[in-house]
Amino acid sequence: MATWLALLPPLYVISPLALLALPHLRKLPKSALYMLGFYAVSQQLPALFTPEPFLAGILAALRTLLVLGLIGVGVALGESRRLWPLILGIGAVLLTALGYSAMSGFDFLISRLAHPYMTPITLGLAGAFGLWLALFLPGKLLWRLPLGFGALVVLLLSGSRGPLAAALIGSAAGLLVIRGRRTAVAVALGAGLLLGGFYVGDRLGFSAVSRLGTADTTGRDIVWSDTLSIIQAYPSGGVGSYRLGQYLAPPGDSCTLFPDAEGAAQACPEWIAKLGSPWLIAHNVSLQQLAETGPLGLLGLFALLTAGMVAAWQNPKRSALAWAILAGLLVATINDNTLLVPSPFFAELFWVVLGMQLVYLRELNLASGLVGAGLALTLSLPIGGGVLRRTEAFDGSISFLNAPTRVKSAKDYMVHVQFSVPPGEYRVSLSTCSQSCQTIQTLKFNGAENNGPILTLRGDVLSRPKQRLELRLLSGGSSLALQPLGVKTWELETIVAEP
């Protein structure tokens, strides 16, 4: 198992080996086993009410088994100090990112840190894990100092704000558990280095570092809005595990994998393409779960998370490292999906650590319910923003609109629009809606009182006789407030020519 932990971060495709740990679940107390049973049923039952019940049932079972297997790994490990092999795996990821970026001609002023097969967000989370290991695993400074420093460098140069928040919240949670003077000094020193690195990087104009100081959610509000429309269209059972991507992807979007060495995107194998881009996610744990498995699936997930956090508190050997990982990754789920498996290692480690805690679960009471309610409210912030969404028309702000209402093909639909709005930064998005909405394209522009630029939005629409198109005007910077400034809708008819 030590070898598996060491290899998991750089070779995350080995995560299904966790299924071999399923027999270890028998060591859990009855209260934890009941909770796992409820979680399994809550994921499986909603599949019956999805558009594709058979496929959804198989995929839900696969995801549930992997989660249970990872929890079994945690049960087998027992204590968080046995996570020490992660030092090797996380260290390999950090070194690979720095080395690959250096050999690729990485420009610190304009680029974010790169990796052959990991995103900047994944690298940021690798930096957060490296920081937690350096702070809270027992050991000598000989390895803790270089690991901690390398983790801070990667965390900053990744330019990922979610991982940065996870690193800070997780470190604070670990510090509250230990309350030791040496650890407090280490955390304070790490925070000082992090803030100092941010200040220096921002002053020197490193774009990745400067990005950490912005509050823009980089278009996630549009994804959240589309996901809410999917939830409204399939309120009972959702669309099925791993099936959300096909409802979020623009119509006609082709499935591609990571670019090759020459930067060309590779087409997906047929079996992956049939799943419909499962890596397109809602960027929020509650929205993702509701869209995939409906209210029952969301309840099952939060019940399991609540049991894990309560067990972590009931654990007589409270682990600072475990609390850092659990708290940090839970916070990151507000604007990302750090609990979905399989993942590039971080979700797997979350469930492993949760399994370590479930061994100590004694009972759930009213206080546990309050913990669960607090988790649900905190991690569901985008849903609160979506409730306030306005849908009124804004014809008065449109000075010119050319939007065909009848076309012969679903390919390359085109809209020309011009706005008369107060000066400032705006976005305009074009979506096609049937049962739910899919965003076709989003553009940024600068407004002007006397007519701004003429904008062209284009892309494929749905291949069906009738659909509703939606033009949304949004503020320039996305946030948790999902309501657009205005919406213009019209019906589109596709005329199929006679052969």
C-alpha cells in the first residue's frame, strides 16, 4: 500500500487498485457501515429516474465502489502518519512541473506553471498537499523545508485561487488541532513566505501570481447557471453519474484529449466519446451532485461527509494532517469539484483520509445534523446566487440585433448584436435551450452609451426542429451572483430540406 500511495500522485490511473481494499470495510463500526449503505443506495436509486437508467446505474455503481474502495484504503492505513509515501509522489509532481515548465521556455511574466498532463488547478492542489505534508507530518527539517518551499513556489506559480484558499484554510484547520508552539511558528512562517511571495510576484508583474488577487470566477457563473437549468429539467434523479458533461458541452462540440507534443488536440477514443465529455463539471459540489443524482444523491453525499467530519472530531488521536486535507478540499468544492473520482489524485486522497476517520464514528446526534446543515449551506453558495436570477427582457439596451429565426442547418448559427449600455466591462453569452440550456459562446466587450462594437456570436445549435435561443448580458467579472443584467429570447426553427 505504501507503493500505491507513492505512485498515486504522478500515476493517478492506478487509483482503481483501491477496489482491492473493499474487504477492509468490515472493520468499520456499525454506525459507519449503515452510513456507507445509505450513501450507496442514495447514489443508485436516482439512476432509475434518469434519461438513461441502465447506463446511469452502471456508472453510479462504479463511482460508489471506487469511493468505498478508497475509504477501505483509509481503514487499512489507520493513521494519517502512514501517508508519508505521498512525500515521494507529491515531490515528483512538483519537480516535474518545475522541470517541464523550465524546458518549455516558461515565461514567469505571462504564463502559469505547466505540466505534461496536469492542469494549473491540479498543480495548485499538489502544492497545497506538499505544504500540508511539510507542516504536519512528523520528520526532520532536512526534507520538510525543501518540500514546503517547493510547494509554495508551485502553489504561487500555478495561479490557482481555489487551491490557495484550500491551502490556507487547511493549514489553519491543522493548526487549530495541534495548538503547538512549533507548529504555530511553522504555519506563521509559511503564511509569511506565501504572502511575501505574492507581494513580490505581483510587484514584478508575474501574471500567475497577480491572478491570485482577483475575485473573478472565470466564467463559472455561466456554468453554474447552465447546471441549474439542468437541475430544473431533471429534478428527480438528475442525468446520471459522469453524464453531466454531455449536457454542459456546446452542441456539436467534439471530444478531445490532452494536446500532443506539438500542441494538437487528440480525438477521444469512441468509448470515451460516448460518455459525453465526463470531465466537464459544474465547479461546485452541490450543483454537481444535484445535477447527477438529484436531491437523494445530494443528501447521501452530505450525510457521508457529515459522518466523516463528526468522526474526525470524535477521533481521540485528532490528526492535523487529516483535518488540513478534509477542510482544505471541502472549501475548494465551492468553486470546483475536488471530491469526484477518479481525479488527478486529490479526490482519492480525500476519501482515503475520510476512511481513516470513519473508524472512530460512534453516533450521530442533533449536533451532527447542525454540522451537516452548515456544510450544505457553505458548500452550496452558487445555488443561493442562482435563486435570484432575473429573466426580464432588455430590448432597450440592444441597438442592433440580427438573429435568424429559421435556418436550414444546425451548423454554424450566427448572431450579430450591438448594445447601448453605460461604459464598463461586460460579457454577452449565446445559449440554446430545450429542456435545459447549453452555452454556445461567450464574448467580453467594453460598453458605450452611444452604441458599442457589433459583436458576432456563432456556433452549432441543437439538431432539432425547434429550440429556444437565449442572449444574456452579464457584468464583466463573474461572481457568485448568477443573475444576468438582461435576457433576450427567441424561437429558432430548423428547416430540413427535402431530399
